[in-house]
Amino acid sequence: MSVISIHEIWKGRDADGALDDTRYVRCFRVWTNSGADDGTVVGTALAGAPWLIYPGAPHPDDPRAFCISARPNNDLGNKGWLVSVTYSTKRELGQQPQDDDIEISWDEEDFERPILKDRDGKAVLNSAGDFPDPSPMGSDSILIATIDLNVAAVPAYLRAYRKAINTDAFTIEGLTVNAKHARVRRIKMGKRRFRAAYPFREVSIELAITDNNEDDWEIRFLDAGYRRLNDGTGPIKIVNDDQTEPTAPVLLDGAGQPIVNPTPDNAVYREVGWYRLKTFVGNIPGIT
């Protein structure tokens, strides 16, 4: 059982030019030597030389256009097939899916957050130097860059880059992102698919990006509490001048001692190294 004849024909040939997409349709008459031959036999024959027709194959006269579909229709008895092949310039497709262009899109996401610092980077405290309870809330937003690509095998970054922030500055589509200002928000990998004989999976990587003049993704908290360090004996309770205990956490100086006359300017924040530190350049596609 096999294909015995393939001819390109004029009937059904078509083209359509638009602002963002040009399409072509080629048609082929295919004959098999057995009525048991199905579309897989026809498709396999067209994928071979000299036709080289399969999803992702370039158009013979317009290298900008790539095959996006090939549809065999058994229209003449059980051995005659009419095959319509559609090409498009909208997105370049490689013979192997992992060679397709990487696509990057941008979005912004709003969320509510406690306001711990004002626009000048000063701690938000009440007039007595204490932080308000509860903290005031405000609307904030982050920039989301989504990187879409195809992979032939499960990439190493699927697990290694979960909960990761960038150790070094990088550039994505001309945007410079300083160290620790990008966080891998989500990595999504689709089901195994095929283009012709080539298996692949679609991968989507979301990066949450903060402005370079904002705090980076390291976790910080206001240095405050009810105890202070005592020389050589460990922490002890803080007491007021009248020997009473404070009713709110007392601002500390980063060395375990209460701040004298606390103000927004001398409030201290401590940093928590929680996210994984990773090099994004050379490991996450689309980043240089």
C-alpha cells in the first residue's frame, strides 16, 4: 500500500494578502494503489522529497510563509485524494518546532498591599514614631513579561528556576532589568504534541518585573519588637522609662537596640534571603 502519483494542480489554488498576514493555498492530486490507504499514507508521501510539505515547511516561492495545515480529502473513489495545503506569513515556523521564534508579550497586574514605605522610601509611621496597626493598604502593580516557546524535551529550568530571582541585570526586548528585580512567577508546559514527525511541548514562562527604582524582590520587614539585646546575656524585655512594657513593637536599629527618637528617616528594614538566586542570561530563553 503506497502513493503512486502526486501532481500539483491549479484548481483550488488561492492567495490572500492582508495587513498582518499573507496566505497561500496549494492543491495536489494524489493517487494511492489501495483503497485501504488513509490520510497518514498521503501525508507521509507529501512530507518526503521532492514535495517537502508538512507543518512548518516554507513556501517554495515566498520564504516568509510557512505551512500551517495540510488537509487530505478522499474525493475520488477510495484511491483519489485532493490535498489542500495552507501557508501563512503570520508566524514563522521551523521544520523542528523548537526552532520557532520566541514570542514575548507584556501585561500589568494590580494587587493590594500593605504600605510600609512612602514614595520617598521612608517608613510609614504615626506621629509618635510607631507603625500604624493595621497598616494602610494601597493598590500596586507589577509588570508581567510572558515568554512563549517550544521545546523538544523537558527543560532544566522547569524545576530549577521556580521561586527564582535574577542575580545579574539582563535585557528583555530592550528593557533593562536590574539584579533581583525579576522573579519567575510561573512556568507552564503543555502536553506533548507533534509537528510532522517531531515531538514538542509548548512552554510559557511568566516573569514578574519591578521598576529599577523600586525595591527588588528580596523580602524585607521593619526591624521592631518587644525585646532588645543585652551584652552577653541574650535578649531581654524592653521597658519604658517608667518601667512599663511598651504596648506596640519598638523600632530597633538593626543591631538589636531600640532607636532613640524614632522617625521615618531612621527606621531600619531587615532583609530575608528567601528566593533562589539564579542567573537568567543564558538559561531562560529570550533574555540577554
